[in-house]
Amino acid sequence: MATNKVTTNVIDMSGNTGGLVWAQGTKAQRPAGVAGDLRLNTTDSRLEFYNGSDWKRLSEGAATPTPDFQADFLVVAGGGGGGRGTGGGGGAGGLRTSYGSTSGGGSSNESKANISVSTNYTVTVGGGGAGGTGAGSGTAGTNGANSVFSSVTSTGGGGGAPNNGVGVTGGSGGGSGATAGTPGGSGIAGQGYNGGEATVGTFSSNQRPAGGGGGAGGVGQDGQATYNGGAGGNGLAVSVTGSSVTYAGGGGGGAGSGYTGGTGGSGGGGNGSAGNGTPTAGTANLGGGGGGGGFLNGVDWYDGAAGGSGIVILRYPNTYTISVGAGLTSSTTTDGSDKITTFTAGSDTVSFS
């Protein structure tokens, strides 16, 4: 192989818009090599260099694409189910958003999502958790399911505890069951608040107030000294659709007969029941927690209610068009210079053009 030596320290090619063409050949055609030699291996279409003893590939990393635009998002997970009587209220689904100044759990709003056209992004709308059931005091409510947009995941709300149980951790925590001082479940930072505790005190058979589930905008209320169930924590108002809507309220805690179940938090939280009354479910597509079940005359416990399903909303410039996979239920509207696509059920991918 002929060698031509350049005797200058600097080769200035800044005025050219082309590229360097390296020596090239198959793996079998590699020369003996001198340390620093560089060539294109046409067997695998990779640049390689000789390090003095062997040919090595140049390190490659995936390039970070320049986004074509940015989109605002609201991702609310499914709410947790209320616990069986006297059960804690279900925690609201976790809430994450880039729109406005705040996100769930009192955190600041998140950065907008970078979007590249012709790229698939996963969207999943989490369902609400089932209410607690079973014999006797039964079970805790089931946690809600996660909701997803691309790399943003909101965690399902924690289930409300059954009688004598501890609230379950989730996007917002589930309320505690009716044992004095039992703690509520923890919410996740940046998504929601903790569930409420049962009231400290000495109870008769019906004086068993459970804690309310946590919400995206506030903690669940503790069971009340008046023996009424604790209210669910309030949700968070977000105007990503162009109108203010409150999402992710906690479910109210249950109570014994003769008293009152806790009211659901604003943003779709279900009401807790007392005695053999029926608690209410969290509101669909708001991610509200389900109400806790009641306790009747020291004898019978009653089931909790289901949490509400979550929602995913994207807001992006109206110069782009979204393609939605068949597994998702969605609708698109326009607000000023933006489009708003709302997903209410399912899981699939979306892309933009």
C-alpha cells in the first residue's frame, strides 16, 4: 500500500460541504496496519482503526434527534378501589402534567414532551381498581392501573384498606381502615398525596370511621372524631383542554351505621358509605378513588366501590396530524392554534406527521 505523507500540521477543509472518503475494503483485505490507521470495513459497513495490535471499531452512540415540536400532556392513572367496610377510601390515580404551573402532589409542572414526526409513542389509559370484597372485613381495594404517554408514567391510585387495615401506597395513597391510628397509604412524589388515617380513640362497634383516600391536590382526611368517615383529598384543576377540569380526587372513607361516610374529593372521588349503604365509584376518566364500604350494627361489613379510569390528553400545534392505533379510544378537537387529542381507553401507539 502506497503511503503519501502530508507535511503540514493543519488541513483546512472548512470551505467544503462534502465528506472524507476513507480507505475501504473487506475484513479479509485489512492491511497489516500502523497505529492510527483508519478505514471502512465493507464487510459490516463500520469504521475501524488500528490501535497498534488489532483493528477496533470506532465507538458509536445513538444520535439524539432534534425534535420537530413539543407537546403538552396530562397523564392521569386509574383510581384505587375503596376498602371493604369499614374501609378506607381509594387513592386517586397519579397525575402528571406539563400544562399550567403545578402537577400532582404539589410539584411544579413538568417539561413538555419532545416529539419527532414518524416516531411511535406508547399511550395507555389505566383502568380503575376494584373495590374490596370478601367474607367478614374482607380485602383492600385493588390499586388502579398505570397510565402512560411515551416516557411519562402515572401510577395507579392505592387501594383503600379494609377494616383494621393499612392504606395502600399508590399514585395517591389509599385511606386506612377503621382501627385507631392506622396510617393511610403513601402517595408518590410528583403525583399525589397520602391517604388519611383512622381516628385515634375508643370506639363502640359502629364508631369506626375510616380515612379518605389521597388526591392529586390534597391529602385524604382522617376519620372524624364525630365518627364520620374522612373525606377524600381534593384533585387538581388542569386546563389542558382549554377549559378547567378537576382530576384525581380521593375516595371518601366508610363509617358505621348511624354516622356518615366521607365525601369524595373534588375531581371524581367516590363517596364512602355508612352501615349497609352503597359507596359510590370514582368517576370514569377522572382517575377518582372509590368510596369505602360501611359497617352495620357491629355485625356486617359491606364492599368498597371501584375507582374511576384515568385519561391521557395531548396538546400540540395544529400544523401536525396525529395517527392513533386501533387499540385506543380517542377524539381530537381544536383550541386556538392547538389541537387537543384525548384518550379515554385502551393501549396502543400514536405517531405524528
